[in-house]
Amino acid sequence: MDSRNHLYLVDGSAYIFRAYHRLPPLTNPQGVPVGAVYGYTTMLWRLAEDLHKADGPTHLAVILDKSSITFRNALYDQYKANRPPPPEDLKPQFPLIRDATRAFSLACIEEEGLEADDLIASYARAATAQGWDVTIVSSDKDLMQLVGQCAQGGTGCVDMLDTMKNQRIGIPEVVEKFGVPPELVGDVLALMGDAVDNVPGIRGIGPKTATKLIVEHGGLEGALAAAPTMKAGKLRDSLIEQADMARLSRQLVALKEDCPLPVPLEDFSLGPIPPEPLAAFLSTHGFTSLLRKLGTPAPAAAAAPAGDSPAAGKAATPAPAESTRQPLPTWPAIDRDAYPCVQTLEALQEWIDRAFAARLVAIDTETSALDSMRADLVGVSLAVGAGQACYIPLGHRGTDMFSEVPRQIPREAALAALKPLLESAAVIKVGQNIKYDLTVLARHGIAVAPIDDTMVMSFCLDAGRSETGLAGHGMDELAGRHLQHTTMLFKDVCGSGKKQISFAEVPLPDATRYAAEDADVTWRLHQLFAPRLADEGGTRIYQRVDRPLVPVVAQMERHGIRVDREQLANLSTRFAAEITRLEAVIHEKAGGPFTIGSPKQLGDVLFDKLGYKGGKKGKSGQYSTDQSVLETLAGQGAEVATLVLEWRQLSKLKSTYTDALQAAINPDTGRVHTSYSLVGAQTGRLSSNDPNLQNIPIRTEIGREIREAFVAEPGHVLLSADYSQIELRLAAHIADVAPLREAFEQGEDIHARTARELFGEVNRDTRGRAKTINFAILYGISRWGLATRLGTTADEAQAMIDRYFERFPGIQRYIHETLESVRANGFSETLFGRKTWFPRINSGTQAERQGSERAAINAPIQGTSADIIKRAMARMLPALAEAGLPRVKMLLQVHDELVFELPEEDVAAASEVIRAVMAGAAAPSVQLTVPLGVEIGTGRSWGAAH
DNA sequence: GAGGTCACG
DNA sequence: GACGTACGTGACCTCT
């Protein structure tokens, strides 16, 4: 049995800098960046795996830098003075390195006033003196001085291990790098200096010359002494003039080998690594692959319905969200009356300190209105644990005109105190729809980061799962579903309708109960959702796509877009006159006045009073009068139908656009600020509201004029960049349809290509029909639906579908496999792992079931497209900044289009960046087999940019 | 609040 | 033979 001890000394600080730059910016389920920590953890794992091997470690310690000020600064005040501060998203990872080390039950050594290098040198010397072998896990060139070194009287040997290159560094490798043996490395370093550590060396001498001099003269002192005899020149002069700098440098690079050892060597002895603390750590940070390796039974990837083949006719409802995990943690029940109202700066500071200590705080802002761009801040609530919540009133008025303003911390003072917490990279701020709070606080100069959002987390876990509402991710609903708690409703404190009061008028005790409860609930929901995301495969989409998008979308909303009020007002006037004229004519033709806007009255007039044929009554017993019905009537010569269609178009444009948009202009900014919902569409798309800027007219000439009113600031232009045919491209990729893929690669007209495949010839008619069929495929096809659209019979439509499947066989396979998978698992998935649930996919009601099937076929395609543009949006601002284009503002997203506002002179450069980011947005996560085409246009108005 | 209609991708 | 007439949204209007 080999009894020789082998000590591994891990240079932890140096490692994480390297890991940070080499690994992608991962974040853990709490949103803390952990890319470097992950790299560090896998390295420790690999070292631990060598434990049982003959030449593996018997002892191991991780050595960290503690402070930046060391004895070397006393020698040379410029030492390491040039070093830039670590990146913001690396800072919060430093303390986690200790957590990781402790999780492996390994020793972690750091000492004030010493660099890790000195501790490593001292431990190495002490170990070799006792005959131990030492491996230094690092690739730091300063440490190469120690290689091979045996302490006097000792017999142990030192080598190094570069875990990233998986390379052992012994004496030969050092000689190869420096041209000298390890004991002369210090001399070479002293001559050449080190830009990173700001070791001066001798100006003009680099590694080559330094090595040459040291080899020729046997060492630094030899080289300096020989300088006067060298041939005259710059090198000779430098050596003579800067000899003192070289000697100083020699001292700086020398490693201190006699530091007192804070922990005796024997304490580094390795035993089996206890799995529990390690498992807890891996789970906290979502390192699921390592967790699996640990042998912990991995939780089910997703909650599948019990049994594979549900009884026919009986709805197989996938297990509800709350039953997929362990029972609720043992939290105290929510007690509204226990929350403190914070009214002094001292009390506030205590809460801020607690939040810093907890490193995660739930936050909620209370305001005077729903529009985050107009609302005034009324108060802030915080939660640092279950039941550990408070409310900080900031803008409350008296409850009526006779009462006093309640005691509050002055708003600016409170915000100044909160700002460091809200902006600290080391503390996660959790909110329920935190985009709202981000905007409100940004208007007070606070840039809240990093963040987590329980609403978005819920969406990534349970989109489509709610049987009831469409949204299903509101706080009140989540509290009921996951915490079995009925929250206090807004209308409970503010009332509703005419009697509704502003939150600023709510008495403090009520406001505290309501607001602090929201923060408490948010904190608890976060605790439930974070591990679920890791367990159920939601981490990827949440961390990589949706969470990074939150601040980006918040900023787009804050930018808003300029609209020309006068232009809209002119359109409104024009439309009004035309509507009035049409109204008179329609009433005349109808033989009397009626409300044209009432479908009921219109139906009665058309089909009963005027006696037109073809009226169909729906289940409400009312005639349908929609566009297609009116068009049919118009085709049969009913002039009144044509007039009503015109009237409808103008009414729509006026009320929904030209009137409403004028009212939507924010008086402070003079711009229109939409609000995007991050959980609005089950497929993962954004939706836009108040006002909806995703449905501004474009398809008709008259509607298009409204787009002209969206304009750029003087000296600027609007730039519109849209993905061309992205959903068809994705269908071609996902279903692996070779002819379609090929057509996209060749840049062909895709509908024309489809026409050629289906009909053998391409003309206006066949291309149009092919286009209809292509869309039908994306939407989940039915022969009746297609027949209606094509104006043909169901049989002919079916023949066309058969032909399509025959020419593009991948499509049929995609549909089949998608449906099988959704029936079995309850959800569909995008290429980036976004799930959409279909609780009615196995419904006994045919209409319900077929509806779910069509949606399920469409969801992976529409959803993947949404993922891609979201990734492009998250990358866009950094990419523009890096390209020196900080003035380019991203304003709007319309599903496959992004709208920017930028100075005219930036157009050419910005176009290239925008195109590159959008076209490359799937990579590297997904390698598409079709190119993503991006079309760009610019102009003074949105209309002109198309 | 529901239903009908229509604006967009 | 009935089912119901393509996927995903949000806003406005009328009527109950």
C-alpha cells in the first residue's frame, strides 16, 4: 500500500476568472450568475473523482485571495494598480466559491494580507519538507517557480495541473515555456515584468530577451552585472538604468514561502465526500447534471398524467401543478396583522440590512394607477422570508380632506436608502410582474437588478395549464393554487367602480396588510417555483430567454414611440365625415334609422326587413353579419352590404386607432408607451396592450395611413427589421422538409415553390392557393377550413392536403409525432424547451379535442419563433453598445418585427448589427438547417420604413 | 360581462 | 351523421 501523501493545492481565485471567461453566462434558479461557479464545481468534481486513484490526492485544500492589499503594495505602491474591477456578474460568484468548496466538505484557506500564491508556496514547502508530493492546481506562471522544488531535507516533489487543458506541468513543461528551469523563472519574470500585475520589469524587454539574458548570464544578478560589458545600445542602457526596477520586480514576483500556516496540513486529509451537503448545493444552483451523477434519484422530468392511455371519452387532465412536488414547506401561515409599517429611516435600514444578509428580497411597489409610465409611487413592500415582510409608505395622503398626512419617511430619503439594495448585484430582487416595478423605480433613477419574476416563472412552468382563465398567472390566482391562501384583493382596500379611491388614500394599517402580504406571497411563490423550474426542465427557457427579457422589455416600454397627434386628428376628422355620410346612405337604403354598430339590429335589417338570402343564425339565435357574410351579399349586388363594410372599416380605424392613440400620448414624454405582457400568449409570444401596438393597420391602403403617424424624432429615423417567413422556415426545419429547406437555402419564393410541388405550374392562382395551404399547415389543418378558404369542396381540399403530405412527408410525421407526444405528456415543447400545456387534448368533446390538436400543432412553431426573437431582443442592446451604437433605441416588437429609432448617420452600421443578431438568434443553442432571413427598411415614419 | 367583430402576426 | 369551420392576440361596441 502506497503510504506517500499527496497534497493538492487548488488556486481557486485564479480558476474562477478563467472559468468566467470560458463558460456561458449561466444563472441559477434564483437568477444569480453562476457560470464560473459551475466551472469551479465541475473542476472540484473531477478532482474528487481521482480520490481513490493511486496517484490521486490524499489531502486537498482550496486557497483563495482574501484582499487586494498585501505586503507587495508596501514594496511597490503600483503593484496590481492597473487591474480593472471584476465584471459585475462575476462579483456575486466569489462568495459562492466558498459555498461550493464547503459543499464538497473541503478545506478553504484565505488570509488577510497574503496572496493565494504565497499561501500555496508556504504549504507546498511545508508538505515537501515532510516528504509529501504536491500538485498545484493552477496554470499561473508565477507558481511555476515552485515546480520540482523540494524543501531542504525533504523528498517531496511539486508539479502543477492545468485542469482546463488537462495538462500536467513538470520541469520539462516549465523549461519549454520559459527556456529556463523553475528556479530561474523568477529571474526571467523580473526582467520581462507583468502587465496584468503591473510588475514593471525592464522596459523593452519581453519574454524572449529575458530568457536569453538569464540563460547567458546564469541569473538576474549576473545579467545586471554584465550590462556594462555588453555592446552599446538600448538594451545595455536599459539594463543599467533600470537595474533597481528589475531588483524590485524580482522581489515582487518572489513567493513568500514562510507564511504561518493558518490550518495544519493534516487537517486537509480527504475522506469520502458526504453527499448530502453537496446535493443541497447542486440543487440550489440548478446543477442538475451533476446532481444526477451524484446518484440522487432525479425528480420526474415532468408531471405526466397517470397511465398512458386515458379512458376514451374521459378528459385526461394532467396532474395539477401543485401536486407535482413535495408538500408545502412548513411556513408560518400568512398573518396580515403581523406586518410592520416602516415609518423611520432607522427601521428601514434594518430591513435593508436583512435583505442584504438574505441575498434575496421580494419587492412590490404600490402606486396611484395601473399605467407604470404615469403612476405615482405610493409605497414599497419588502419580504425577506416567509412572514417576514413590511410596508414602507412613501406617498400616502390623508384619507379625506380633513385628515392629516400620515407619518412617512420622506420619499427621496427612503429611495436613496433603498437604491444600493435594489441595484446590488449580490441581492436578487423578486417581483410578481416585476417589469412594472422596474419601470416605476427607473422613473426615480433606480436601476433594479438582478431580478426574478414569479409571474414569468409560473408562465415557464404552467403555460396553458390553467383550466379557467387564459392568463392564470396573476398573484391572487397563484396564491390560491400554490399556497392555498386567499389574498386580500385590491378592491378590498380601494373599492371599485365610482367609489374607487387611490391607494394613496388608503389608511396605513390597511395598506400595510395588503401590500406586505403581496411581498410575502411573492417570496413564498419564488421558493416554490425556483426548484420546480430545475426539476421540470424550465430552467433553460426561464433563465436563457424569458428572465433576461424582462429588463429589455421594460426599457422598450419606457422609450415609447413618437406619434404625430396632428396627423391622427386630421385622419379622425376625415373618417368622421365619411362615417356620417355613409350612415345617412345606409339608413336611407334600410328604410329607416338603426344602430349600424349593433350586429343584432344589422342582421335583422339585412335578412328580415330587406329580405336578403343566406342569413345564418349562430347558437345565440342571431344572424351573423361578419365580413365574409357581408362580402357574399355585396357580391350578390347588395349595395348596403358594401356600404356597411366601409362604415365598419372607418369606425374601427377611428375608434381603435386615430382617436385612441391621441388619447394614449403620455403628457410627460409626448410619446405613446404600450405595455407588453410577458405571459399573454400561451405559445410564448408577447402581447401588447394599453394601447395595443401590435395590431396597427397595414393591410389596407387607408389603414396604412395610420402607420405614417408613427414617426422618429428630428434627425432620427425609424428602422423596421422583420424575419421573413420565419414560421414556415421553422416548420421546414422542425419537420425536416427537404424541398422546403432547399427552397429557403436558395432564396426562392416559398409559396411559388409550394405551387410548383403541388400543381406543377406557378401562376398567380396556384401561388395564392399554395400560400393558403402553407398557412393552413402551420395552423393545424382541417379539410373544411381549407375548403372554405379556397372556395372549394371538402373533398378537393382533402385531395390537396394528401398531395401536400405526399410531396412534404416530414409534415405528416411532425403532426403525428407532436400529437402523440402531447397526448402522452400533456404539453408541447419548442426547440428551446418552452412548454405549452393542453389540458383538453384528450377531451371527450370532439370540438374541444380538435381545437387543442390544432393549437398543439401550431404551438411548437409559433413558440419557437417567439423564442428566437426574444433571444435576439435580449442580445440586441449589448451588441449595439459593443458596436459603438449606444444611441440606437429598440422601441417595438410585433412578433416577427423589431422597430428601432436611431440617428440617421447610424443607419448603415446599425442595420448590420441588427441583421446579424436577428439572423443568428437561434445559435448556438439550436443549429437551424434553414437560414433566417431578415428584411430591413428605414424611413421617417413606421409606414415609410416598410 | 358576454358576444360579435376586426385590427395585427 | 353531427361536430363546426385555421393558430395566436387585444380593443371597441352593443346589449344584458
